[in-house]
Amino acid sequence: MCRMFGLTAARPIQARELLRDAPRSLRTLSNEHPDGWGVALRTQDDWMLHRSTECAARCAKYDELVDQVATRLLVAHVRQKTVGEAKLANTHPFRRGAFVFAHNGTVKAVAALVARSSAARLAEIEGDTDSERLFAFLLTRVDEASDIARGLTTGVAELHALAGLGSATFLFSCGERLYAHRLGRSLFTLVRHTAQEERRTAAAIVASERLTDEAWLEVPERTLVAIDVAGESIVQPLAA
């Protein structure tokens, strides 16, 4: 079991509320999920990846990062280990070039995913987790499709067809758009403001649970959504 959230905004905004100050912030949740944390931040044209095997609630590096974060796109995760030891190579989010990925749940049909993944993507795996192998499988489908949304939609359909898969709720980003899939673990979205609200920054958030007392919407089970901010927040179902 893990906890995670992603955020996308029309321009860089601070994220300390969700990372530290909200009633169910990632820092608070790390007391129940103490086996490492990671935050992927999008700069203008690249990712900055911060990870540690310490519990976020007791990590000075995490506290320092929270006070500095201002970004338009973020993927954050705290881990409770199930597959793989608490080491940096097993700590989410994972990055492959322009792509970052975080997973909540346990994939049981790992061999089936490996059999359906390219040798090139399998060779990139650094750790022991089922999560990295799920990432390699999805990247294989994106590579084959030469299109992110189409590749993820194809990959998700394959996941849904696998017997005994386990749980595969994940966040996937290419640096421009955030994708989220629910299978076996809860997932919620929240739209904060739109382009029509003056002096407000349009933003959308997706999280494994409701982090604040606002009106979060539950993503239906077995659904893939695309979350984008391009003048206005959008949560668009791609597959179910």
C-alpha cells in the first residue's frame, strides 16, 4: 500500500499545502507509509526528481523541499513496501526520460507483464518492484503506438483483461499532461479554479484519497483519465 498525488496547473504554484499542511497531506500520510518518499517536479523543460528512503514526516530533506516547491506539474508518492526492500531504486516516482510514474497497489501477474514488455524497457529496470515492471509494460505500449494516450489506453485494456492482475492504480506523466488510472485502489480528482476566475490559477489534482475537505470526485474503478490544464482544468476519461 502507498499513497500518491499528482498536480497540474496553468502556471507554477506552491504545493506545500498538499505536501505538508492539509489534513491528509503526504507528510501526514507518511506516518502510515514510512518506507520512503519521492517528488517529481516539472521545470520548464525537464524533471527534477527528489527521493529518499526515510519517512517523509521525519526527513529534513523533505521539509526543506516542501518550502521551496513551486511547479506547474508534480507527481508525489509515499511508500509502504510490499514488493522490494526500502532502497532508493525501489522508491517512487520512477523516471524514464520524459516520463515519470508512481503506483499504488500490488501487481500479482508480474510475469505476464514482463512477457508483454520490450527487452529495451525491461533493461531499464533498476529495482525489485512490481511497480517498475508495470511502468516498463506501459512504456512498451506507448512506444508501439508512438502516441501516449493511445498507448496507455491499449495498455490499460490489456491490464483489464489479465486474470488475477492485482491492483494497478497509477499516475503517469509525460511532462505536459498527467494520466491517472484506477484499478484496485481508490482514486479522486479535484479541480481548483478555471481560466475564467480572475486572479486565480487553474489547477487540477488527482490523489489516492481526499487530501482536503473540498469536494473531491471519485474516479470510477477501471477508468483511465487525462488531466490537463491549458487555460482551463480538464479531467477527461480516456478508457473504462
